[in-house]
Amino acid sequence: MATYRMHPGWEALGDPSRLAIVQRLAERPRAVGELADELPISRPAVSQHLKVLKGAGLVVDQALGTRRVYRLSPVGLAALRDQLDTFWRRALDGYQDVVEETEESS
């Protein structure tokens, strides 16, 4: 059986604060201060979480004046979706195998 390397985004999304940040960025791009105002964590904590999300390829940032604005990375999210699609196809194939084996033994 082939071994698949997991996308680092899965581990990054395992933290509730990072997941909350991703959910907010799915609505629209935001600066660190905006995210901190919406979440029960400090600005430095938001910055640390964004650093992890950026390292995992899930967010990108852009300098706008003195602020950095973060948005979701379509490439990073597409990689997660591709892995989910692979898992789903495997599950459906496994289910089909079980059904066919059950029909053959009947």
C-alpha cells in the first residue's frame, strides 16, 4: 500500500484558535488587529497562529501600508481538498468491495 504524506495544514487546523482564524479569513481577508478584536486571544497570539498557518501553506499575507493583511491560500486549501477527496474515494472503494463480497457469498 502506498504511503501518503499528510499536508501540514491538517495539524495546523487541529488548534481551535487557528481553525477560528481560518473560518474568519474564509469570509474575507483581515489584518492581525481585526482578527484579535474578534477572537478571545491577544494580538501576539494571533500573530503566532498566523505564522503557523502561513508555514503550513494555508494563508498568505500582503503588506498594505503599515499593516499585513492575511487571506486564505487557494493553493493550500486545494491541497487539503485533494487529500480529502482521496480519502473519500478510498472509503467508497472499500465500501463497494464489501458490498460485492457480501453479494458473492449470498
